[in-house]
Amino acid sequence: MAAYLLRRSGVSVLVLIGISIIIFFLLHLVYPAPGLDVLGIEARPAQVAAWNRDHGFTQPVIVQYWHYVDRLLHGDLGYSYKLNQSIAALFAERWARSLYLSGTALLLALLVTIPLGTYQAVRRSRLGDRAATGLQFALYAMPDYLLYLLAIQVLAFTWPVLPYQASQADSLPAVIADWRSMMLPITCSAILITASFSRYFRSSAIDTLGQDYIKVARAKGLPERLVLARHLLRNACLPMITLIGLSIPALLAGNLIVETVFNYEGLGMLFNRSLQNEDYFVLLAYTLTGAVLTVLGNLLADISLVIADPRLRMTSPRH
């Protein structure tokens, strides 16, 4: 177990190093010297050249990367000259809001996915299962923004029962208190997550129902609800650990569309504005944060699976 965790952690570190190199060099190709973007088009060439030189953008790219990694290791994410604020402060202002939006939507989606997937597995190929599957595929294939716009049109304009934009409060407690404004973005996000998760849980539950221990439990006369609660859910939920781990990047860095459509001041909105303003430093920090969360999510999912499933715990040292 310890050897497995050490090996997986080492692989994750190597992956992060590779990702950081790729992200840095790709963004460097797009913005080789951001002096003009920072100073504006009215700046004279001499001023732009001086700014690039003073900030190290005339050095070889490998040297720039090394200095950037050194700053990261000291907790410095960089500085946004467009917003005149440190990126760490920008993230600190917004990460909790993004976490609240995505975390609440994820929790709501899990509360719907597990009973819905169980029902579909037990009622496989019947009318209810076919209807739910068809709806899930339709929602899964639908672009995110289309669902958001439809919800706004129907529930905010046609029947004005909810606000058309998310809470504009400055603090997280005030955002949480303004629950009516958060209902649309949270519910729509939860619906899309459910459409994705429920298909996997249904397949896992169907596979689990075909296992011998389920047949033995039923043959012993164990009530169906106990069969489902004691034997089905515990094993069918294992693949959900991986899905939740893969969802970790969205908890902080993946709310670009929903935050933009509902005008919600989170990290996704920050990325969108930085992209429009060509804020190189924020784009670099945001992209790298998403990569770190992706690798961290995979690592935590693998570790959780080994802990939750004794079969993996027994085989992990050999693999």
C-alpha cells in the first residue's frame, strides 16, 4: 500500500512538471513578450522594450520558466498588471464562490444520481428506464450554455419566478443567503452532472446485480431493499469515486460557462475576462491551477479506490 501511494505520488509529480512545461511554453508562443499588452498600444517601442527587459521577458525561455517555477515554489502565482493586483489575491477573492457553486451542484447531483441509477438498473429496459436514459442522453449531448439560456428564458422571463443572474453579493455568506439567485446556476449545473454520472452508475449497478453474491443474497430470502442497500450500493458506487475525482477541477477552475452566462464572480468569470483582456499572467496561473487539480483529483480518486476496495488493496503492490 505504501509503495503504491509513493509510486502514484511520484508519477503525479512528474506529470505536473510535464504539464507545467507544456502550458508555459504554449502560452509563451502566444504571448512571447506581453509588454505591449500591459502598457497599451499607445506606448512607445522603447517603453515596451524596457518593460520586457525589466520583467525578464528578453531572457531565454528556459530561464524564464525556471524563474517562474521558483516563484511558484515560494507561493507566488504572479501579478496581473491589467487588474493591478496579485493573482493570489484574485484567486483568494473568488475560489470560495466557485467552490460553493460547483460543490453544491455536485452534492445535489449525487443525491439524484444514486437513487435514479439504482432505479434504472432494477427496472432495466422498462419504460421508466428507457425514458430516463433518453433524457440523460439528450441532456448530455446538449451544450451547457443552451440549457442555461433555456432555463433563464423560461424561469426568469417567460415565467419570472427566479432571477436571471446569480448572486452579486460580495461575500460568500451573503451569496449563500441569496439562495433564490443561486437556484438556477446550481440546479442547471446539477442537471448536467446528473446526466453524465447517472449513465455510469446505471451501468455499474447493472453489472453488480449480475454478480453471484447478489444472487446468493436473494436466494437466502434477504429483502430486496437490504440487497440493494448492503450489496448493490457499496459496490456500484466505486466507479463514482473516479468520477468525483475527475470533477475536482470543476470545483475551482471549471465554471467558465455557467459563471459567464449567469454573471457570477468566480474563477471561471476571472478566466473569461483575462482571456478577453489578454492577461497572460492570470491565464497562465489559471491553466496551471486546473492542471494541478486534475492530477490531484486523479491521485485522490486512485487512493480512495484502493482504500474502499480491498481487492485493489491486495493487488496494488504488485501493479
